[in-house]
Amino acid sequence: MPNIPNYLLYFRDDLRLSTWILWGAVIQSVITIILPTRIALLPAVLLLGTRIVLSTLRNEGLLQSSEAEAVVPGRYTAQIPNPDGSFPPTASAKEICIFIIATRSNHPKGRFAPGISEITDYFRNMWQDASRNKEKWGYLGKTPTLIATEEDCTNTMVWISYWRSLEDLHLFASGETHRSGWDWYNREQKRYPHIGIQHETYLAPKGHWENIAYNFRPFGIGKTKHAVRNEDETHFISPLQPTSGAAWKSMKSRMAMSEE
């Protein structure tokens, strides 16, 4: 399945399903008026037929399924490596900082409202700065954009991010890229009162966090990258590790707690 640009994915959540169906019906009606009926119906029939054939081939194992791409088979966990690239013998051996930030438009136009384009650019710049300077900021990674589903038409966007420490997160917040976005929001808040922002911060000490995954794509903490040093070089590695043994069998054991 071809990748769909993020801005097109956003549009599907700014309009209700019934609105998309009505738009499709209008477009098909216009095509039917302009062209002969057989020709007008051909694109829809070909598209539907192609999807049925591809779905059948994937279900029969004759074509690789996009749903299985990047899946890590088996049972695994994400742990924070040591600076030399080795992993601690016990689970959750280091603290981690989790920062959740969200924004939404409280305007009838949703993400087409005034100011949304600007704040989107600031968010994009901040994530790019954090990603390009992982070691400087202690930035480990984040989830893709998550869309809230409590409404049938929503534009609430959420990101869960992971940081080496609370001090690193504070350092990034004091940096130029974040400050410019925050200053813009404070300056334009009265002009764009429909723009909402929320964040949550959690500091999980060592021994107070855990995770486990089965046959899952790297996601959340599993998709973070950690700086390790070999001689004079620094590179980034995945935190994923296979699990076996009593130390990994339960939530409590993965936090080095007693089962009693």
C-alpha cells in the first residue's frame, strides 16, 4: 500500500464519514453526467476490483501483507542500554521521562482554521530539532501523531515522547526552537483563542516502569533510539530485547518487584 502524506490523513478526521460519502457521491454523479455511464463507472469498478484481488492474494499468502511489515516476531521488551551498548541484567534499570503533548482546534473549520498552519509548523520544527540533536537534548523518540477517537470528527493530535531525564526535557524546553513556538503561542493566544494545547509529564524512576510486546511493530518506547559510544564514535541503537526467564514473566517481575 503506498504511503499517504500526513496532511491527507489529517483531512479524513476533519470531516465526518457521511460527508466523505456524500462528496464521493457528488463526484461520481458529475462524472456520470459528463461521460457515458459505462465509462463513468469504470474507475470505481476497477479500483474496487483491484482492492478485492489484492486482499484475496494477501489472505492466501500469495502477496506480502502490509499489515505484517516491520513486525518484530515473538515476545520482546524495550530496555535502556548502557553507554557502551550493553544492556543491564535487570529490567527497568534506569529512569525515563515521558512527555505527552496535545493540541487541537476548537474552531468549526478544524485544522483549516486561522493559526493552525502556524502552530503546526512550530510543532514540526520542534520535533525535527529534537530528532536531529538526540544526544544534545536527551531525546529518545516519540509516537507518530495520534488522533483522539472520542468524537466522530476530531482534530485532537497527541504525541507521546520519551526523554533521557527530566533535566534534558527542561533543557530542550529552554532551547531556541521550543521557546520560539511557545513565545508565538503566548503572543497570539488572544488572536487565536480556538487553539488548545495540553501537556503531561511523568518521571519514571528505575524499577517503576515496564513494557512487553508480542508480534508487534516497534511502537512507543519500542521505537526509541539510544546513543551508545564505541571508542570515539557515537551511534544510536534500538532498545528491543527478546525476553525469557522468570525476570520477564510478569508486570511486577519486569519492575524487579516481589510477586508477593
